[in-house]
Amino acid sequence: MERIHVSVRARPLSVEDAQSSPWRISGNSIFIPNHYSKFEFDRIFDEKCGTRQVYEARTRDIVAAAVQGFNGTVFAYGQTNSGKTHTMRGSAAELGVIPLSVQDLFETIQKESDREFLLRMSYMEIYNEEINDLLAPEHRKLQIHENPERGIFVAGLREEIVVSPEQVLDLMEFGEAHRHIGETNMNLHSSRSHTIFRMIIESRDRTGDDEAGTICDAIRVSVLNLVDLAGSERAAKTGAEGIRLKEGSHINKSLMTLGTVIKKLSEGAESQGGHVPYRDSKLTRILQPALGGNSNTAIICNITLAQVHADETKSSLQFASRAIRITNFAHVNEILTDAALLKRQKKEIEELRAKLQGSHSEHLEEEILSLRNTLLQTELERERIALELEEEKKAKAEDKRRLKEQARKIENLSTMVLYSSRNECQDIIQKDRRRETWCPGVLLNKTTGKALAASEVVSLSPMKSVRPKRNTGPLIQFKELIQDTESCLDPSLKRDEEVSVRALGGSNLPNPSALMHVTNRRKAVVKQKSSTQVKHNTRCAIQRYILARIVSDIHIDCLVRKLAETTKVCHLKQEDFTESPTEQEAHNMPKQLKDQEEVLSTMVEFSSDVKDILMELQATKAYFDEIFSMMDELFHLPSTVSNTLMVSSGVKEICCHYLLEFYVSQ
């Protein structure tokens, strides 16, 4: 972990500019007297220092580290006409940083006799945010890519294999001939693009036995970037117009992005998970590994101490003061294959064995034995733990299987309990039932010859849960039962039945004789009915009962009204007879007495009819009360019955209304 090295180089001034300059240099500090601004850097070079001093301050170490496998980056930053290109390229009289780096690179490689190297060179420019290949001018508008093996690279960029410093410098001169350079008011040869000179250094170890050709496969790959940035400029000072103005805008934009990235990195935004806008510019995207990444980086900040450029100089110094706070994490870039790893370990084992053979210390042998024993115990413990884990897994699997089996058994038992929880007593009672026929009217018992009472009729209902005794005499034929019933019917009952039929609006009741062909002495098979069907049949029976009760109430009401009218007529006639008896009335008195006698007999018949109807209603009520109690016991649904009765009360009111209108019309 090492921070970026920042040095400042001041351009020589004329006599007039030197006298009017507001800046003062003291050691490695630069400031304006009587002003709060003061900047300190690693090195500050005044106008008298040469380029070799600037190179030896930090760049020489970066080149030496690149030979060992570390990435390195050196770039010059500053305003236009501040000496950046002169510092990087130099001149015929004074070599720049790039030529000096190339010479030192080859000299260092010559000293590394135990390694073999492969050098490649590329040269590119960023002009108006477009990447052009200076070694292959036809390659323009190249794209930037990234992969885990190569990192960030420019696709399609030509890389030349070089073997000498002269070849490298010739290729660089060829590239400089295709670089974009223009004339402005501040500089006759102003750089209009950023250039990146790149050296790719590959090396690997070689053994002492060169004849056998046994070479290790571990390869170190490092990249050395030497960047010459275009200078920031103001259009008012440079007088740029047209194409020069467009070039200046792109240069300022890329430098502003570089300044933003440097500021974010100096504030620790990347380490805190913040966003660093590397992708906002092609320049920052290519230099991303060098800015806060895996590289040794040095910045040479070129400034002009003239009074007229005080603002640009202050801006450059602020950029350099932020960059000095950035820390990089450089490490050796080594591509290590499996074969190379085995060879390296074999070499280390041989070296250790040679040391052991040369040393006769018993202490070392005991230590080796103890280490071997410890390693053996560790292996045994690992095997034991693996066996225990395997047994535990088997036990868990067995427990899971046992739990599934128990769950399956519980489910089967629950199913058996569910199907066996039905009322078997009810099935036995229904199975033992015997079909019994019935017909409307008064039933006669053939054995006794007496009419059955209402309570006895209810006891013969098929809904009663208790079966009657068998030893009550022979069964009565259905045909004889109908004939006896019709012969024993009272005339008043027949008349009441006719009135009921007329009150029901001519509804047809089924003929009892029509059921003779279905009478059978065999026991009827009782079908199991679902609870839904039983509830439905119960509701229908309740509704039929309520309807019959409504008809009976209406019948009674009509009879009471007729009785009241007849009584009233008789009283009127009796009063007329007592108040003004005449001969004509005396002559008609026997006829009136006869009529009165008929009315009284009719009243007696009506009263008997009313009594019979009341008895039937009481019997029917007792019958349905028994049904309700039985339903409450079986289904526990009192709310359902009550709801049905509530609904039927509305039916009762409607039926009463229409039947009363019918009787009034009659």
C-alpha cells in the first residue's frame, strides 16, 4: 500500500515574468506571500532543474518495479504551454521521461539473467473522445473492453514486439508523426489530444540447466503507462475557434472528469462504497487501474509561475494536492498455471531438503518428526469427524423416515375412526321397521272393531322410532281397510272433507286405491339418506303441516262466522215474533219453528265439526312436536326449524288472505 507520488515542476520564466511572479518556492512548499494558500508536495523542481532530476525522483523506481511484475503509471498534468510534452518526450539536447524510461528498462532487463523477458509496445491517442492507434493510423475509434484475465484493455490496438531501445524510439517517432497538434495564441505546437505510451513486460524464471530446457511456467505480466496529457485552456486566452474550440472543449471535459475522479478517491468514496465516475471519460476508464488500484503511480504537475496564469496555476496545484492523498495497492501480476505451481513447490522442497542435509541438528529432526505426527493426528481427526458426520446424516435420514411412517399410520387410523363414527343404532331401528299403509279419515282396527283415536293415529306414524308389537292380530288387507273406512265415515266428516277440498281450490288428492298394487308384505329396504336429504324432507313436512293448519284455521273461522250469522237471524226472527204477532205470522209460525229447529241442528253439527277439527289439530300438533324433538336430538338444528317456521308464518298470512276472499265470494 503506497500513496501516489506527486512532484511539481515550474517552467522557466522571462525576466519580466520572474519579477512580477506572486509565487514563492521554499523547499517542497509553494505559496503566495501574505496569502493563506500553501501547498506541500513530495518534490518541487524550480526552473533550474533538468528532466533527469525529475525522472530520478520517482519514475526510475517505478520502471524498476515494472520489471519485477508491478504495474506503473506516470503522467504529466498542467495547463497548456506549461512544459508537459517537453517533460515527457524531451528534445535532442535533453531526453524526456519516456526515452529515459525505455533506456533504463532495457538496462534492467540485461541485469536479470535468471529470467527471460518479452516486451511489447503500443502507442495511442484520445482525440475528441475517440481512441486512435498511432502505430496503425487506419485503426480509429477503438473500443475499451474488460475481462478477468487482461483487465481493462483497448480492443484492436496494435502491439509491436521490441528488442532494443532504438526500435522503441523509432516507433514512438512514427506515432508522433500521426498525433494531432495545432497552433494557438499560447503555443505554436499545442497538443490537441492525450497520448498513452504503453510497454507490456512479460517474464518468467529460467533454470540453470538451459540445455535441458526445463523452464518454469509462472509468468509475470506488468504494464508501464507513460501519459502525456493535453493542457487545460481558456478560449479567451488561446483564441481557439472552430475545430480548435471543439478540441479544447473535449480536452477540458476529460480533464474535468479526471479531476472529479481524483477528488472522489481522495475523499475515500470508493472505499466507502460510493460511485467513482471512471466511465464518464475514455481517459479515466483506461487509467482506472492506475488511479487508486493495482499500480505504482506518479504525477508530474507542470505549472507556470507568471502573474497572468495565477488562476490556472492555483487550479493545477489544488488538483495535485488532492491526488497526493490517494493510496494504491500494487502487487505482482503473476499468471500461475498448475504445472508452474508444481514446479515451484518441487523447487522449494529441494531447497529445504538441501538445507536439512547440510544441517546435522537433532533438534530440527525432532521438530520435523513432531510436525509429521501432528499432521498425522490432524488427518485422523479429520477422518473421524467425517465418519461422525456421515453417521449423523444417516441417523437423521432414519428419523425422518420413521416420522413419515408414523404420520402415515396416524392418517390411516384417523380415516378409520371417521368412517366408523356413524349412528349404528339408527340403522338397526330403520332396518327393523316394517312398511305400514295409511289413508285419510278415521281408521278402524279389524280385531277390535273400534275407531282409532287421534293419539293412536299418531302412534302408527312411520316416523315413530319404536316399532309396534307383532302380536296384535293378523294384518289388515288394504282393500278391506279402505272399504271399512268409507262405510264408517260420518256424513258430517264427508261434508267437512268436501269443504276442505273446495277450500284448497280444487286440488286433487291421490286416490288411496291407487296404492294397492304397491302393497307388499315383504320388509321394505330402508335406504340410507344423507343429512341434506333428511333436512329437506323435514322442511317439506313442516310446510305441509303449516299449510294444513292454516286451512283448518280458515275452516273454523268460516264455520264460526256462519254460526254467528245464523244465531243473529234466529234472534231477529224471535224478536219480530214476540213484538208484533199477526195472523199471518201465526200462520207461518210452524214453518219458522221448523226453520229454527233446522238452524239449531246445523249449529249442533257445526259445534261437533269444530270439536273434531280441534281434536285433529291437537293430534297433528302432538305429532309434529314429537318430530321437532326428534330432529333436535338427531341434528341439533333448532335454529333451522325456527327459521322455517318464521318463513312459513309469511306463507300463512298470504294463504289466509286469499282463502278469506274465496269464502267471502262464495
